[in-house]
Amino acid sequence: MFDIMKMNEYREGDRLENKAAQKGLPESLWKTYSSFANTNGGIILLGAEENEDRSLKIIGITDPDKLIKIFWDTINNRNKTNVNILRDSNVYATKIEGKDVIAIEVPRALRQDRPVYIGDNPYEGTYRRNGEGDYRCTKEEVNGMIRDASDVTQDRLVLDKHSIESLDKDTITRYRMRFSNLKPDHVWTPLPDDVFLQKIGAVKRSEEDGMLHPTIAGLLMFGYDTEILNEFPNYFLDYREPLDISGQRWSDRVTSGTGDWSGNLYDFYYRVKDRLTSDVKVPFVLRNGHDRIDETRMHEARREALANALMHSDYNGRRGLVIEKKKNEIIISNPGALRISKEEALNGGVSDPRNSVLFSMFSLVGIGERAGSGLTKIEVAWKEEKLPTPILSEQFDPDRTILILPLTQNVGRNVVVNKDMTETESKVYQTICDGNATTLKEMASISGVSETSVRRAINSLIEKGMIVRVGSDKTGRWVQK
């Protein structure tokens, strides 16, 4: 989303802190600059207001050149903002309806520049944008942006409180067997476990005690989930296939924390990958006239989506990784916002893994596509099957990345959107019509808006006679009326 904020030059109620503001820059401008930079960018218009029907009312401003100079002087003042991410071409005067306005095009900030905040305290001055406007980020959101800003990914860190005994030997054995099968002549294949694990970045020798300790990547990949939870209290892996429309009963489910398996990432991948592709039809095709091809591009794409989620999750996040395979779609929701823009992620060619060591360890055993091409492979597979294009979205507070993979032609079809609906209402209504509306949290994840916004949209849709509740408050659902 590329949002637009409209502001009159002198906006009643704004707190003006300095002479520059008193000359025409509303204080709300800087909050919006921060929120656009930390979300998906947007355009700020000085000299315009929004009417109640959301149409644009042009007020105009006097002496735009002078106001632009004041803007540049202010944004380059480190007491006002911590970083200026704008170029000269992002700020310019233009005419709308014959009146002068100033347009400020704020791009999505690079992760190295986030958080973009006002004042001298990121925990007080960092903002983001949602359907309701600008909101102050939580400490959790700010910490996530600070972690992502580092050029050294967090999964390289050594966990001195853990020993190599925190790792499941059976998982390591399975990983090494696959590695040796794929690369029998590799110089690492005959190495003992402790040396092999050092080579792949799973363990490192501590400078303090000289002992081997797991890295974050090693613990996540090979550790017992009880040990992982000591470092990441919200760690949780969940794959589920609903049995009925309520979404409260499951025909199949795999979760960490059950105690009957390790609960780590590597084992989760192998427990889920075949379940995720069990319904994919395999055409009868022979290679070289006698070897049957039992893999399709759709098999590869679904496994790619699973691997991407495991490798790019922020395991410090508030909620775990959830994969839900329904009859008409697969929803993969993992903790952590995108590190690059959605457009870059979809276009491919740009790789910026959140967990570079995990990425490398999966790649060594043939799991995960080469850098920056995973989503492109998924889109190609869906296009070949003539299915609707996969949908990639972000949700904030808590930060999550959601990938929706349609499995039928009917997803998103036959939905009549009332022209009187707001953008948020349209998104929620679309989700309900697609049969995805089990809980407020799920609707928020799929729609990309807050739970509060979903609740307001539902109340409005009820008043407009667009939806109705079927079943009880606990197990029922919203449906198109």
C-alpha cells in the first residue's frame, strides 16, 4: 500500500514546537513521515484536507519554496528526526485545481535505516501506519526493527548458556545422512559431528570458556524444543488441516511441544512437506522412456513456501509459525515483517534472509531455492496450474508475513463489493466471502489490518446488511448474507 496523508498548512489542534512549525509545518507531519518510512511509504500533501466522504479538498499554501526550505532544515535536524531518507526529488511544489500544494513522497525505509523516529528516543518516537492512521510502535516492534537493521544476522550469535547436548543427535544424524547422499565426495562428509557442526555454523567455540556452544541457528535447526523455548519463549510451530468449516477440529495437525518428537525446524520440515503436497496430482510422464517423473513444479513450489517461512521467521516474535492447509487455499503466517519491500520480494533477484546461517544449512541439503528466487518459483507454478496469483502481505503489531496460496479457481470470486464500503470493510468482506473468517486474528492476518479495525468493519457490515453470524459465538463464523 502506498498511502496518502493530506494536511492543511495550518492544522487546528496540532502542537507546534518551534518557529518552523509555526510557519506552516504541522507536528503531525513528522509522525506521518516516521510511520510511512517504517511501513510501506506514502505521500504527504501540504495544502490539502480530506472531506468526510474521503474526497480531497484543496486549500493551497502560500510561498511553497519557503516552506520546502523549512522542511529540509527541520528534517536534517537530528533533534527532530534520527535519519533523513528523502532525496531532493521526493519533495516538490505542484498545482492542484490551480492552487499550490507541496508533495512529500516518503519511500519505505531500508531495513538498515529503520526504525525511523522523531525526537531522541526510538521507543517514544517510532510510528507505523495502519487502517486507522499513525500509531506509536510497541517496544517489541521497535526491537524487531533494531534487530533487522544489523548487517550480521542474529542467528550467528553463540548461546553460551547451552551446550552441544542441547542438540538432538537423531536430527543431526538425519541431516548428515541427507548431506552425504547429496554430496558423498564433499570434504566435510567424513568429519566427526562436532567438527561438521562447526563447519556449517551450528556450533562455535566460546572465547570465554573454550567450549563448543550452539549458535541460534544450530539450536533452532537441531535443538530440542524444550531448549529452544528457553531462548525463545514464544517459539511454536503449527501445521493444521481443518476437519470442518468452524476451524475448531483438525483432520491432521503437527505442532512442536508435544514431547513425542524433537520440535526443531529440520524435523518439522520433513514432517510437514509431504502433508503439504499430498493432494498434488502427478501426471504419468516418463523420463528417458522408463523412469517415471513423480515431482511437479507445484510440489517444489509448496516445499519452497514452507522452507521460506522457516528460514525468514523472526523467532523473537510474539506468535509462532502457523501453516493452515484448507480445501481452497494454504495460508502460511510467520513471525516477522518483510526485510525488503513486497515488490522486491515478488519480483525476485533480491535476497536478504533474516537468518543467513539457517538459510545456508537448509541449502546445503538441497532445501530452499537460490537467493531471491523462491517467490518467483511459486508464482510460476501457480500460473502453470491457472490458479489465482498467490497473495503476500504484512501485518504489524505483532509483525507477521502472510502468504496465501489459492488452491481453487473460486477463491476471491463471486464477491460483490458495495461501493459504500471503506477499504478496510472491503478487505474484511472479501475474507469472509472466501471462507477464511474463523477468528478476528485470522481475519486481521489475512486482511492486513488490526483486530480493532476488523471488529469495527464487522459491526459496520452488519449494519449495512452484508454479513450475518452463523452458529454460536465460540464455534460459529461470519458468512455473506
